[in-house]
Amino acid sequence: MKNILLSTLFLSLFGSQIYAQSYETQMLEDDPSKVLDKFIVVDILATDTDIDFQSSSVYIGGSAYWPITDKLIIDSHVKIPYFHFGNGGFGITLEPGIYFKLFNKNKTDDVPVVIESMIYADQIEKNGVTYNVDTYKFLNAKGTYKESYGARGGLYFRQAPFTSDDFNLEDIKTGSTLAGVYIGFQKVTQAFVALLVSGNGLTNEKFIGAGFTKMFFDVMILPVSTIGDATVLAANERDGMFGFRAGFQWNKNPYDTPLAGRIVYSAEIGTRPLMGFYLSGGIGFKVFQQ
């Protein structure tokens, strides 16, 4: 049992074996436009944590990145918590928004192209303990990264359960509401290369390396920030109506891949009126991509 736990813990530390053999490669495609950048994601394992109040929720949600024109894109998100730690009650977050591309630029850099990936391919021993090791071999191909920069914004509505942080009111549980708009800046990066690889047991086999990443920073202007119970509101009110956040969404395989290639990772950090500092993030799955 000890070996199993330690193997899992140290897998990421000891798990990368980068190729040390020679390969012959031929560039077949270098075209960022082949990235499937129209998609709908369902969050399957995601959390939202209010650090100041030591409460968090596990939620199911979804997001959409849906180009309408070359410049205008629907970029929206929804969260519906189904389990709360530290409080209880109904919650929902709605963020219908858009992203407007202001300009694009291309750059040339290494694009990693995975040629072999195997979990528990080998074992190593360190200080008398055996660890499982996965094989992860890749080739770096000089490819084109397309980067777009632009403005984003939309409506913001959050309804969430709230438990007072005042000692005398700790048994009072109520609801909270935040509503307003958010405006910000976003960068989207995408790449797509296809290689023909030979050598070390491979003969003219095609491999693809691709990626889609969006990073953003927002200012949230939330004139509606209230707690349902007046006594709790008076004891917990935060000054101001502004919030701030930064985050990203990343899909390593934004092309026509099997199920594992549709996994999307996301994370967000910021501060909200009433609630203070928070962390949010998780893993999602593309239910549609084009």
C-alpha cells in the first residue's frame, strides 16, 4: 500500500523520459488555423473556494468558446454547485460574455510533438522505495504560434449560500448575491503541426502537436453585493463594489482526437466583494468541438 501511494505521489517527479535517440522528421503541416477553436466544455471535476470564509463547493458547469466572426467570439461560463463544504443552500454563477480580437501576431517556437506516452512503463528504486515511472517521449518541431489579443466582457451574476464569519452569528446561514459586469483583457494562443517521423522502430508515421490556451485578466464591477439576512450583512459587509481576477483555460489536443484529447484544464484566482479572496479551477471535457 505504501508503495502504491508513493508511486502516485512521485509519478510526476520521476515520470518524464524525454527521447535520447535520433529520429528523421518531415514537416507535413504547420497551420494554427487547423486548431478546433469552436467548442463547448462541461466541467466534470471543479471547485470554487472562498479562502476568507473557509468554505468551498464542488460544481458542475460549462463554458463555450464560439466564434461568430473572425473577431467576435462568444466566451461564456456557468457554474452550478452540487456539494458545499462549510455552508449549504442553492448556488449558481452565470457569466454570459464575449471576446473581441483587436489584433493578431505570429511567432515561431518549439511545438512539442508527443511520439510515445505510456503510464507505468518502468520502475526506479530510490532510498529503498520503488516508484512507477511513465514514458513520455516527444520531439520539438519549429512551428507557428498564432497569438490573438483583445478585450472581453459580459454580465456577472453569482448567487451563493453564506455563513457568517462573526462568532456571535455563526449559526446564521443565509444567501448572498453579486451582480454586475466584468471587463478585461485576453490573450489566446494556438498552434498545430504535423510531423512524419521515422527511426527507432517508426517508419513514416504521422504525429500531431497542437495546443489552445487562453489567459485573461478582468475587473468585476458589481454594484449589487448583498447578503440576504440584514444582521449578517451588517456584521460582514465588505467595502467597495470591485473585484479582480486572472485565469486560464488550456486544451493540449485541440484537434480530432480520442476521448482523452478532449480534456480541458482551467484555473482562476481573484477577489470578490463580500467574499474576499477566492480560488477556482478544475478539469472539463469537450462535448462538442469544431
